[in-house]
Amino acid sequence: MKIKSWKVFCFDEVTSTNDVARKLAREAESNFIVVADSQTKGKGQYGRKWESPPGKNLLSTYAVKFPGNFPFELISFVAGNSVAEILSGIGIQVNCKWPNDILANGSKIAGILIEKDEKWYYIGIGLNILWPESKTNFNNKVSWTSIIGEANLTLSRETFINKIAGSFDYWRSKNRKDILDKYNSFWKDKNKMVKIDIDGNWLPGKLISILNDGGVEAELNCGEKVYIYSSAKLNYEY
């Protein structure tokens, strides 16, 4: 299967699509996509597991060679724009939760995991299409939703593979301002109350803006401005 400049590799079951992409990259010469029906060790941020029943959702990795001068900090914004734009285009109101989640009506509908080596970026994209069928809370903390739950649409995974690839190609060709302007249009967390790790102490504050260098600006309740570059330093469960 081939989509424009992308070759697509499809599997029934893998450990994770990022793992497979790393192996395939040893012989690959151009950008490619790995898609699987199921993952036994699907990856989320910080070692978390990405859950999805077989055949229901998009489990994919876009393996990309960026130009050497492409700013690494923009890659998550390019990926976020690509997914958010597609969802917005089918009528789903989305929020790009910095740095790597996409929410629909406050519930997680997609996640992005970026890994890299000396030549390749591995951009894992998990998109809930048919599962869960409606908004569902897991462990009383994380709320997940899906395209069928939000828009009552049953579009195929192939449709989204194609659409995301096209959107990704478009956004990685744009300049920093265009990429950040688009991301900001999907970022709804300005003034959201959060807790921020300052030297091991979780202090209350609010989010202010997305920074040009890929971070996020926040303001502690005491008025001090802080700049955050790792989601491990940010707790949205205020």
C-alpha cells in the first residue's frame, strides 16, 4: 500500500508500531507508515500503556526523515496540527492538550508519542475511531472518547491514515509562525488552572501561552512566570 510519498506497512499484531518502525527504518530510504490492528505493548508517554481493542482504532507510526535544520521542538506541533485538523474537518471540536494529546469535549481522543534516533523521527499516533463507543472514564481519572462517540461516524482507518499523511506533509512544509499559529487555534487551555513541579513542590498556577521554542508559559499563583518544557512538570488534575 502506498500513499503519495509514503509507503504503508500493515500488521495484524505488533509489540508497538514504534518498535516495528525502528526495525524497518534500517533498510528504508523514504518516509513510511506502520499500522497495526493491535499492539501487545502499545506505548504512551512516560512508559504508560496505550490501550485499544483489536481492529477498532488507528494504531500507527509515521517514520520521517526531517531536514537537518528542521526545529525538533516543532515536530509535536506538526503532528498535533495534522490530527486536530482532520478531526475538526469532520465536525469534532478539539483541544490540543500540550504537548501530545488531542481532546474532544474534554476527553482524550488521540495521543502522540515521538521518539527519534540519529536519522529518523518515529511519530506514534493513536486515534480512537470505533472505541470506546461513548465517553468512558478509566480508573476514575482519565476520560476517553472516539470518533463514533463524538460524531457518530464510522469512517475507516484507511481514510484517516491517508488524511493524516496529507496533512502532515502540508504542515511540515510550513514555517514556524504558520505551524504555531495553527496549533494555537486548537489550544484551548489558556488560563487553565494546573499544578507545576518547582524543585519537587507542586505549586498552583495557570497556563498562559505556547512558546515559540516548543514550551509552555505558566504563571504561579504568586505571580511568578515559569517556562515548562516537559509534561512531567505539569499536572492538569487541579
